[in-house]
Amino acid sequence: MRFIVTALTAFLLIATSARQSSAGCDSPRFRIGRVDKESPTSLVMNISLDRADAGLAKILCLAATLKARYNERDILVVMLANPEAAKFFSATGLVPEGGRSYFADVLATYFFDSHADRNEIGIGSFAAPETVISLPVNGSPQCLTEISQRCLWQMDLLRYPAAARLDGTSASVTVSGVIGSDGTVTHVRVVTATSNPPGHDADFVEECLRHAKTWRFEKATKETGFRTTYSWSSENVASASEVTRMDLALPERVSLIIRLQ
């Protein structure tokens, strides 16, 4: 195992992050900590970044930066809140000398494994993240996901309307819209909306319209039309905690699944 990364390697990675993010998204500055594996086929390492830089937009951008730089490798990068945690945290669960596990310092985790068809960002706990964002494995190396070869750089988390979540109501809403040349989304309109039980789709429509307007794509010379179906559902599973799973398969669908205890 390797536990040391040279200053030159760290500098190159951070410099690359800055160059790539300037093209379309705002990647946070970070420091490389413990490196458990670095080979031509895989990378397992910890990095540290400020909690203020751990918003979803910056984590998405950072994951895209890592995927672009290491697109020929399987990736496991744990993002932690301070350099000490990044130096000592172990994904194996082994507690280092001193007795601290540093699990409380985990902000997010990025996994990419093309063989296992896994491209995910876990927000929160390493062992049981509160939210998992699942993204397509195939596609452009520099994009987490895209529509018509335009990279998606930013979005909010999709929400499950509170009342519908408590009642176990599910829904499906299809929308169409336009991605402008500046990367913003406009002219979003509802094509169809259904819920189970029927007649409870209004809150889902509102959330769908809100969420679609938070998408930010790379700039282009012309507008791009899209049509996407949002879906919400819940299921009961044997789990120690509730997990929200957001699956992006753009442009076809965006789904949100709440897995309850």
C-alpha cells in the first residue's frame, strides 16, 4: 500500500482540477491524504476539503474532474472535512493509532467502476450514505452525465414532497424544455403527470419544474431540446437507516427512490 503522495503529484492533480473546472463548473480546492492504491487500473484515496466547499454542485464537479483525469481506472475517493481525517481514515474500517475512526468526518464518496456498472456519489456517511446519486457509466469521460453531448455541471437534489412521502404516494411526471446556449434550462412544461393514488400529482409537478430549472449545462452555440420523465417511489427494506437514491439516466429519466426501514 502507498500512504504518501509526492507534492508534485498533489500539485498536478489540483492544477488539473482548476483547469478543467474553469471550462464549465466550479470544483473545490482539495488536498490529497491517504492513498491506499494507485495503479494503471485503479485508484483508492482520501482527500480533504472545507465543509463550505462540500455543496452538491461542487461535489458533482469534483467527481467529474476525477472521472476525467482517471477515466481508464476504477475510482474510490473519500472526501473528508480536514487533512487529519484524510490522512488516517481507512475505508476498511480499521481504527488507526489514537482510537479515532474519522467516520464522522466523511462528507461524500465517489465510486466509479465500469466493470460493475457503478458510477455513484454518496452524500454523508461512508458505510450508509443518506443520499446516493447514481449516474450512467458510459458516456463522455469528462461528464458525469449529459444530454445531446452537453455536460451537466450542476443541479439540486431532487426532493420527495413531504406529505406524499409520509403517505407513500408515488408519481411520474414527464416534462419537456430547452437547454439554452448559456447552459440554463428554460421553457419547461409538463407533458403528462400521474400519481398513485390518483389526484395527488400537484406537489410532484411543482418539484419537477423546480428541479429541472436547477440544471446547468456546458455552453454551446445553439439550443438543445429535451424530454425527461421524473418518477418518485418508496420501498420497505431491511436496513439500519433510511436511504434516498437518485438515479439519473438523462435524457430519458430521473428517479427518486426512498428506501425505508
